Amino acid sequence: MQVEERVITTTASPGTVGSGGPLAGIRVLDVSTILAGPLAAQVLGDFGADVIKVEHPSRGDGMRGHGLDKDGQGLWWKMIARNKRTIGLYLGDPDGAEIFRSLAASADVIVENFRPGTLERWGLGYDVLSAGNPGLILLRVTGFGQEGPYAARPAFGTLVESMSGFAHLTGQPDGPPTLPAFGLADSIAGIAGAAAVSMALYHRDARGGMGQEIDLDLLTPMMTAVGPGVIYADQLGIDQRRSGNRSVNNAPRNTYLTRDGHWVAISTSANAIAERVMELVGAPEVIDEPWFATGGQRARHADELDALVGAWIGERTREEALAEFERVGAAIAPIYKPSELLSDPQVQAMDLITTVDDPDLGPMRMQNVMWRMGETPGSIRSTGRALGADTDAVLTEAGVDQTRLDALRERGIVR
């Protein structure tokens, strides 16, 4: 099924145009870099906040150079910096810090991910910033938090994916621990950060509360996503083990190769689904086995069940297997490459990947906003912009006159 795509045309000055989203009227200063902080700010911007991206005037955010580029334009940047106005401002200089304090005076939220103590060293600690703006919310993103023996350690998502139990659980049973090929810990923390800011805004605006600091480390959300391993270890003295693509909670649950060389995945968390699968693949007799009654017991017979399911799927093309599973109401999904997502009918029907007009590269497709709200929907109003594209506009709004701007630009404090 072909669904006509909606092309979103950007405005000349994004962030100044009201989107009607639930965070319209909220101003966010994003002084964070790779990756959790910028993603948190992106989500806030997707739902209407005026996000001002503050970058080092000469280096910019390292996200600009992350991943692949086209015609010298970083493609990941176009997505992670969407819906953000961009300014170049060096916070380590007293004049730059002074300008940032003036910006913070009218901001609702600041997102930062410097090492603990960095803002304070620049005279930009929360005590200073909130003195003239008691409603200010400061989201502080670090690897391990603002306190404790690891607080000062440099940290990336890879280290957290290792420490959280994720790598220990990922991979084949007889293979090494496995790390993800993408920023998993940062992405989970970024979404958690957007939720935390929303809660702080609700506390301030709906409950008459004050602003506050939010101490978000990457490790806690990742440990939560990994699941019940900690409570198993505490209560049972058991460390979960790697199980590959199988699950200790149900079977059949694995990836299977089709006749035409594609991979599909199935899950049978519900007993009724497991029964439908075994009937479909021509092995209804196993349903009557005593061990088939629960997912955990089925998991102990995964070799037998996988052999039956794998043989059936291996005799069919991907489309044939998907159609038959859908016919009987069993759960299956193709294992897609990203390019295949672009043409999936469900993705198209829900506009999960939408087209945005970029001033440098023209129409480009990217993931849409993460949820759909009936009354206050989010929107993509611009792709990531050039370093310093909005410096003059933003700092003029903050009361910096052109003469001072020129002098600061000459010294490399602004761009």
C-alpha cells in the first residue's frame, strides 16, 4: 500500500514560530553534547519548546561530525539538532558566561552534560543561575551522577552498557558479551531526561512549585531497561546468563531464516500464540505435552520447538511466512535493514518516518516525533542548522547590541 508522504517545509528562523505543541512557550538552553542531552532537548523541541543550542564557537557540538555525511553535511546532526536554534558562545570566558547568565534569566530549562563542577567553575552553578530565575530547571546529564567515587570519570554509553548488565546478557551463550552498534544507553537516558524535565515543569507550573536540579546519570535508566537482574541477584543469588536470541521466559522465540534468504523473528509470550504457531507449522501434538503449559517450561524445550518452527519457515519465502502467521493471528516480524523501514506500509500509514525539507540537502526522511497527541501534537519545524546560524537573533533578543556582538565575535567568544 502506498501512502502519500507529507513534506514538512522549514521556516527561516525555527523556534520562533509557535508549533502549538504542549511545550509551546517553554524555552530550553541546550549546552550538552553527544548524545543523551541533545536527544532530551530534541524531544522537548519536537513538542513545541523553543530550544536554543549553545555550542563552542569554533568546535561546535561533536555530534556534527558523528556518523555519515552527504556533501559535507552531517546527516545525524540534521536529525538530533532539529527544531533548535543554534548559537556559538564560549562559556569559559567571563564575557561568555555573563551572556549565558542573561540567557538563563529568561529560560525555563537548561540541559548540560559537562563533568561535575564545570558549570560552577565558570560561575554558572545552579545557585547562581536560579538566583534571578527561581523557576529554572537544570537537567544535568553525566555517566555516573554528580556525586560518588565515579562522578569525575569520563563516561560514554559504551561503559554504561557494559556496567548495567546489558552486555553480560547480550550475545550467544558460548560467545563473548556483546555491545550494541548504536547509542543505546544515551538514547534511553535522553528519553528519560525529557520525561524528567516534563515532570519538573508540571511540578512548577501546575503545582505552584519551584525550579530544580535534575541529576540524571546514564547508568540508572540503562539498568532499568535491562530488567529484573538486580532483584534476581539480590533475592535468589542468581546472575542471568546470555541466551542468544532465545528467551528464558518463552519459546519458540528466536530468529529464523526463510527460503529466500531473509530473517524473521517470532515471539510466543502468550500461551495462545504459542499454540497457534505450533498448529501452523504442523506440530499440534506438542501442545498436549505437560511442559507446553507455561513459557518457562517451553523455554527448556527450545531446541525441539526451534527445529519444528525453523524447518517450516525455511521452506517458505518471507512474504509467505508473514502472510501465514498473520492469517492465524500469530506474532511475527521481518528483521529489517533501515532501508526496508522506508517502504513498510505500517510505517508509511502512521507517518513514523516523515519527510522534512532541508535547506542544504533538500527533502530528507527521518524518524518522526515519538508519540502522537490528539490535542497538542508535536512537529518537526527545521532540521539541524549551521553553527551560529541564530547567534545574532538570539543574543539580540537577550539585549546584546551589535557593537558588543562584533567585539565578542572578533575575540572568538561568539560565532
